[in-house]
Amino acid sequence: LALHPRRGGPKNLPIAEAFIDDDVSKSKPRLVILGGGWGGVALLKELNPDDYNVTVISPANYFLFTPMLPSATVGTLELRSLVEPIRRILSRVHGHFIRAKAEDVEFSEKLVEVSQLDHTGKEVRFYVPYDKLVVAVGSSTNPHGVKGLENAFFLKDINDARMIRNKVIQNLELACLPTTTDDERKRLLSFVVSGGGPTGVEFAAELFDLLNEDLTRHFPRLLRNEISVHIIQSRGHILNTYDETVSKYAEERFNRDQIEVLTNSRVKEVQPDKIIFSQKQEDGSVLTKELPIGFCLWSTGVSPTSLSQKLAKKLGDVQTNRHALETDTHLRLNGAPLGDVYAIGDCSTVQNNVAESIVTFLRNLAWKRGIEPEKLQLHFSDWRTVAQDVKKRFPQAVNHLKRLDKLFFEFDKDQSGTLDFGELRELLNQIDSKLTSLPATAQRAHQQGSYLAHKFNKMARISDAMLANDIRDGDLDAAIYKAFEYRHLGSLAYIGNSAVFDLGDGWSMAGGLWAVYAWRSVYFAQSVSFRTRSLMAMDWMKRGLFGRDLVA
Ligand code: FAD
Ligand code: MG
Ligand code: MG
Ligand code: MG
Ligand code: MG
């Protein structure tokens, strides 16, 4: 920071101008990126090196390769293999890094308010000015208002993985003490996962592998039947955002592996030594049950960060989604001055995509039939074609075609077997709220980051003369670049020496060891650097040869 920085903004804080502009040409637009996760890093990777004055602000000075985080909790992979320094990634674009937390954005003055603890432990605050701002701050863990979560572990960050690893090993050692009673040993070795999504499922699978592969070798005193792994899931199936075949395969597999899957169950409270939950029975009644716990992982989905919540509130009525910041299809934050602020990744959602794409489809259909859209009568077979198209574009939103089938009959109010214009309008009005939007995945964040990089690269090439001539209404994004379109490349989850795939177009594979290698190679390819790739390969080799390092 400059010695005598200019102060300003609503709070009259120092403005970190000198920092941003040091010896780089001041004419370049200042691009500020909040967050160094999947979204931010994808943007950095594909941005032309010299078009922007780039600054990344993030409390973490590393990028974290999250898909492999469950592996790190049990020592299959080393923690350091999963992180890559942000400064290393930034050097290609000659960017700056500020290790701090974004607290607020002053949209009218184009300032980000930033906080950090200084060397004396005192909080300092300052503003970082931007010309373009990208919000890519991800999400936080969803507490669902459950009591006693201080007794549970989370899995979001590298520190979480470290704490889990230590706890698992500590429990195994305690269980081996000659003074430990049988009951106490059973409790120490009872591992409960709350949440049947990919993270919870993968953690359970990794844990199971550990218990099977290394335990008999290194902890001969522990009996396999004293160890238990349980997954508590609120829905009827685990991996319920995946295709049905995939979640069935995973359940059968877990069944065989003696991992207990408790479906239709809601956690009420986590106590230091037990978890209390209610389970809906087949006859509709609800029973309260409990399990002893030596360890409990809480992985029941995500909620907005405090920054996202603050920005949504500030932007007012245009931000109606309680779960994420809404953008238009060009990824511009709704309600912020057009073209200044973008939001990508887990913290964001693109508004009105599904309904818009159905409208386009219907217009084309009417045009093909040579009639006005108002005269359109949609048969169930037509709807099926719409549904296929929607499922292809929004696979995560519409994972089961049955949901769309149901909508047809629900909105055919007069039960004529066709949807008329009025019925269609009703359906479209509701479809976006009925179907959740883009998935909170690395895949999506990556696509959005690289979309912005390509757009920003193009923007930097547009001369002022072109600007003045061609783009009079100020909608530069729409004038020079296409809208964002999500392409689903399939999802996969690791479930214990095999992997399940959901490729989104109706066919899913599940299989043996070959699937694990396919799974690993997919993540190799997505991985950001050769360094990360090599480190992971070495870890896997090491584990194959010597087993896991069970020290903490
Ligand atoms: P993140 O990658 O979370 O990055 C957010 C960044 O913002 C971080 O650097 C954070 O430090 C920073 N930040 C937070 N608050 C602030 C602030 N106030 N100011 C500045 N910076 C801030 N997805 C898949 O597609 N496949 C998988 O197999 C998969 N497995 C996963 C396993 C685990 C254990 C977890 C936790 C997630 C997994 N995901 C997976 C999801 C995937 O990690 C996320 O969807 C992805 O990280 C989202 O990218 P993002 O850039 O939006 O956020
Ligand atoms: Mg990010
Ligand atoms: Mg990340
Ligand atoms: Mg994963
Ligand atoms: Mg009808």
C-alpha cells in the first residue's frame, strides 16, 4: 500500500490505489476477482496475460482441488498435493494478490471493502477500486438449524481435512488401549456421515477403504465387526441428484460393504457421544432414534456466504433467490450497474434459464407448424421433446424426466390431454421456481470462469471507436459475446473401489476397478497443473506400495 493513501468511499477508508497501479500502465482496466477457488482460477487460467490489471482477493492463498478432498481425510492423498499457491497461478497474468476477506461492495463508487488482521492482530479495513469485479466466493456449510454442530466435523477446506484425519486416527488408537471398554470401543469406532450427497458418500467410501485395506494390517487388535459406518440421508435415496441407476448402484454397493444407509432420516441434534435423528417409517409414522458416535461428518449441502447475503440484501428486490446471487445469462450480477460486476460459481445462479429455453422451443415449434404461438396445442409427445431438450441443457435441474412428465399433467387443468397457451403460460411462470438451477459443482464454476476469460479477452480487443459506433445502448456483453450456456459433462462419485457416473443423457455406467481409473483420469484432466497431477500420482503409487500413513 502507498504510504499516504487517498481515503474515501462511504466509510472514509484508505483506498489501495497505489497497490493496484504500481508500475503497470494505468490505462488498463482494473479487474478484481474475489475468491481463488474453481471459478476464479478458471478465469485466471484463460485470461490473456497483458490486457488487465488483475488483483485476486481471498482469505486463502491457495487453490484447493476439492474433488479429491475426501481422499485426503484418510490419507489416501497428501493434503499438500491438493493445493496450489494462488501467487503461482497469478504470475502468468502478472497479477496481484491480497490475502484478505471481501466484506462489502460499494457499487456506485466501484470499491470493494476488504478486511484483514494486521501483524498486531488488529483488524484493518481498506477499499480496493475496480473497473470490473468478479464475485467468486463460493459457499459455506449449511447448518440447517441443527443443535450441537460444534460436535460435528465439516469438509470444505484443507484444515477440515486435516482435523478429520487426526480425529479418525486418534479414535483408532484410543480404541486399541487395553483400558478401553467394549462399549466405549464400539462408540469410538462408530463413524456417522450426515448427508447422502457426493461429499458424504465419497467420504464414507474412502473411510471404508481405509478400514478394509489398512486396518487389519496396522491395527490387528481391532475387530472388523466392531467398526461401523452409517450415512444419514433426509431423502429416500443417497446421491439423489444423480440418475436413479446410479443411486441404486451406490446403495447396493454400500449394502454389500456393510455401510448402513439410513434414508428418510433427519438429524435433530449432535451430542458429544451420540447423534439423535428422526426416521419416517413405511407406514408414515415417525420414530426418534439414536446412534453412538465416535466421529460425525456434517455434509448436508451449502448456503450463501456472509458476503453473498450482504450483497443480495443491498441489491434489493431484483435479488429474489435465497440461496445464491442471481445473474443474467451474461453472468452479470442483477441489480449492479450493467457490465461492472459478475458472479460465478457456487455463490451464483443464472436466472430464468429453463423457462427462456422452453419459450424459444415453443416459438420454433409454432413457426414450423405455421401457426401463431397463441394457437399452439401441445400434446404429451411434444412435451416429451421439450423435456428431452430441457434435460439436456439443465441436467442437474431435471435429473428425472418423470418430474417434467408430472408437470404436464399438473398443468393440463381441463384434462384435455393437451396444453393450450394459457396452461403453458401458467407452467412457464412456475417452472423456474419448481426446478432448481445450475449445480454447485467445480465443473460449473470452471465453465463460468473460462466463459468470462474469453469474454474479457474479447472486450479488451474492442477499440474505443468500435465502442462508440456499435454499442450505443451500453450493452457491450450482449453485443460482443454469446450468453453463457452450461454443458453438463457428467457427474461422478467414488464409492469404494469403483466409481459411479451420471452422464446426464440417460445412460449411466457403474463398474469395477476400471471405473476408478477412468474416474481418476477425468480428474487428472480437470486438474489445474502438472505439479498437482504429479503429486497425486506419487501419492497413489506410494499408497499402493506402502499403504496409508496413519500418523497424527
Ligand atoms: P470455491 O472453489 O469454494 O472458491 C471460493 C473462494 O472464495 C475460496 O478461495 C475462498 O477462500 C474465497 N472466499 C470466500 N469468502 C470470501 C470473501 N468474503 N472474500 C474473498 N474471498 C472469499 N465438484 C465437482 O464438480 N466434482 C466433485 O467431485 C466435487 N467434490 C467436492 C468435494 C468436496 C469435499 C467439496 C467441499 C466440494 C466438492 N465439489 C465438487 C464442489 C466444488 O468444490 C465447488 O462447486 C467449487 O469449489 C465451486 O467453485 P467456486 O469458485 O464457486 O468456489
Ligand atoms: Mg472461485
Ligand atoms: Mg476451491
Ligand atoms: Mg467429489
Ligand atoms: Mg388442456
